[in-house]
Amino acid sequence: MTKMIMRRNFLKAAGAIATLAAIPRAVQAAVTPLPRVVVVGGGFGGATLAKYLRMWGADIGGINVTLIDTNPSHVSCVLSNLVVNGTKTLSSITLGYTSLKNRGVTFVQGTATSVNPALNTVRVQPATGAAYDQPYDHLVMSPGIDFLRPPVFTASSTGGDFDSVHAWRAGPQTTWLKNQLAAMKNNQTFVMTVPKSPYRCPPGPYERACIVADYLKSKKYTGAKVIVLDANASIQAEPEGFGYAFNTVHKGIIQYVPNAKVDSVNLATKSITVTTDGGATFKSYTANVLNYIPNQKAGSIAAPFADASGFVPVEPLSYSVKQAIDGVVYSNVHVIGDACKLPGYDLSGKPVTVPKSAHMANSEAKVCADAIIRSLGGFGYPDDNIATNSACYSPITKSVASWLSTSFVYGSVGTAPNLATGMIRTDLGEAPLERISSDGFQEMFIWANNLFADSFT
Amino acid sequence: MLKILRLLVPASATLFLSLVWHSNASAGGPPPDGRLLGSQCFQCHGTNGKGSGFSTFLGKSSTEIYNTLYEMSQRPVESIMDRHARGYTDQQLHLLADYLSTLN
């Protein structure tokens, strides 16, 4: 601790507290043994970052990595819809931190409650014991998502807030949804919402609708329905594949309602009211199972760095935050994964969203790790010949899956001087219809297992 | 560069890519060229290529890896890799093939 105070004073004297990232490690080594990186959030982004900092940190003689998460392990959202239909167990998609600890990562079970970027500390409330300030040289937040309240919300007598029935963070709610589905009967209705983009896992809600419809069909229930209330104008991922799934495979079971803006949610009556014409008229749906997935924003620890969108604008080469705090932009504070917001463009220069997914969070973590290592090592900062990607498989029944792939390269599009610079979407595509298959379903587990291992072991 | 643009970019668009080269890897030196790009294959093929289930690039030469990726980028799309290979510039395909061929 004394060393850190000395170091802070030294930096302050150098007038460099906000530009710590630019100080070569040779200088840092004079006052502290190893640079410290604190990672908040142990999902796919945070776990991958912690792992790769330890693995690649040998370049600069090692990095002291602390990973903080509220939970002792991470329950993967990837494959969690297959827990809902009983194909997988929750324990089979629960990923621990033992391998990361064996790599030398210090894991702290606790909650990061606030950041003091001027002092380079993050406040931690550990699972047991008193709160303390954790010092860092670089802070990386990978907190995932939080949820936005609907305009009107009514709780049930048994409790539960507006964000208690989404199952959009895997864990207890996944089991809750599974049990709700298992209790359905003939002529009952499952109502779910698709959040306004951008949201975590673009294909996820459509995949869930398919899995639920497939389950109801497999139980031979008559008159059972799945109503999908989409806040967006159209299917947000794999439009061809999910269009085929909705209109052909699950025809008669799934009812798709686009442009459905949620106005009120009532958990007591399991009813939801939406408007599809901007508020001129409203329509209510009453469900036997209400799976309300709210609109989303960055996890709360990163909120001070968010813009009006609720997400955190970051530099695409380093994932450093762009928003100033009290007039200072802190380049040693980074946000990756679902919480961040990148400048993304298609090849024509039209703005596009870089998707929020586990695979993409892993991809971003590697870019961020490399940038931090270059920064700490004074090697030139950062690399601008970078690419990120996301791939995923989406089950549309309990034995058939489609897939989705997207690729981004850092660069500029357009004609000078009107260039758009950022992550350029160089490719986007889904499985051709004839490739939506049982082979795809089997490949899904290979993909998931390798993604789990590359992130957590 | 013109060849790259023809391969990857519709005629209506222009894609400028910055090319910044770093010195070769050495102990205590900067990250090896291609390592970051190559690591983007590890999600599906395992950390340093040591995954299982999908085909492997371990033990293949840079030329073999590049030629495979190039072929994937040109043929009709059947698999995810046919899409992924389309997502990189030609220079990046060479760079990551060079790096992946050093793993074993």
C-alpha cells in the first residue's frame, strides 16, 4: 500500500496521473514490482481478459491481475436456452475460476461499487469483510448489462421486480423459466419480449421463442402459443433462418408482433401492454408465462462513463473510455463486452452496432489485453491492424441449429475527407437454409466448449 | 492494396486500412506480429490452437493455412469459416497464417 501511495505521488508530481497509460514499464519498475490490472466482472469478457493478460503479460515481465465478481462462478448465457428445455443442466454451463487462479489471477468474490479514476482506485465490497479501495494501473470493466424499467410496472404479491422474469442473465432465473415452461398446459400462452436494439445476444430472443415453441410441440399441447413482442421493426439476427423457423417450422405456434413498444408490465396479472403505432393505440396480452426481457444499458459500475444511450463509448483499439469525468478522459480505464459502445460501420459507411455477445466479448478482451501490454511495455500504443469477430449457433429445435457470423476490421470507409473510422463490418451472414441442420446442432457444442475453454481455462 | 480492395470491398465503397508494422518478437519485446489477429481464431479452435472438435491448423505451414483461408473466402458459403475468411483483408490472412504456423 505504501508503495502505491509513493507511486501515486510520483505520478502526480509528473503531472501524468491521467496519462498513466503512456508511462513505460521501465519507469514504473522503479517504484512498483508489477503493474496492476483490475478486472471488474468475470463473464466471458473479464475472464478472457484476465487469462490473456497473464498469458501474454510475460512479454513485459508479468502483470498482477485481480478479477472481481459478485459470484463465485459464472453461469453462461451461451446454451442457457437449452437448460430451459431440459437438454442441459445449469451446472454444465457453470464456469469456475479455478483455472484462472492457477494462471496466477487473484480472484476476489465481491462487488465493485464505484470507481475513483482520479485516484486510480475501485471500491470493493467483498463477499465477507469490510469494503476497501483496490488500486490499479489499468482498470477494465466488463460488467455486462443492466435493465431499464418499463414506463409502468406492477409487482405481484409474491414480490419480484421488473427485472425478475427475464432470464437474460443465466442463473436462478434460467431455472425459474424452465419450471414455468414445464408447468404449461393445453391452450396456454407464453408471452415474451424482444428488447430494443442494442441488447445482449441479438439472436437470443428468437432462439428462445423457437426453443419454447418446440418444447410445447413436443409435449403435444393443443392450442399452446408463443407470442413474441419485438420492440424492433424486424428480426434482429438471422432474419432468414428465424423467419423460416417462425413461419414454417413453428407455424401456428409462434405469433410475431414487430414494433411492440412496452408500455406497462403487470406481474400480478401476468399481463403486458404494448403499442405498435407509437402510442395511438394499445394492446394488452395476458400470459400463463410472462418472460419480460427489458431494454438494456451498461452494468451500473460503468454507468459514470456511459453516454445518453446507456452504454459506454470506447476507443476501438484500446477500449479506453471516451467520456470525460470532471474534464479528464482516463485512458487507463477500459470497458469491454456488452457494456461498451464502439463506432461501427458497414462497408457503405452506414452506422451499425457491434453485436453484444460472449464470443465478441472474448474477441474484444484480446484486443484490450494486447493494448494494455503495449501500453505498459512502452511498445507503441496500440496496434491498429486489428479484427474482431463473433460466431454463434442458434438452436431452432431440440436437435437442429442455425448459425450466424460477423467480422469487423479496424479502418475507415467513405471518401476523404468524409471518412467514417472505427470497426468496419467486413462480413455478416447466417447459415444458408439447407445448412440449418442436426450437424449444426452438434457443432454448436464444439463451438461452445471451445469458447468456454478459451475464456475460462 | 488494390487487390485487397477488389477482393473484399464492393465497387461503391472504399476501405482504407492502416498498416502499422511492429518489430519481430523477442523475449521481453513487443507482442509478436499476428498474435492478436491469430488469437481471434482461438474462440473456436482453442487457445493457441489446442481445442478439439473443429479441424486444426497446428502442424500446417503458413502457405497451407493461407491457401485454405483464401479458398474459403472465395467458395460459396457452406460453413462459418467460409464467412470468417471473408472478414479479413488479404494482408491480415497472410499475417495470421504466418503466426498460426508458428504454434505447435
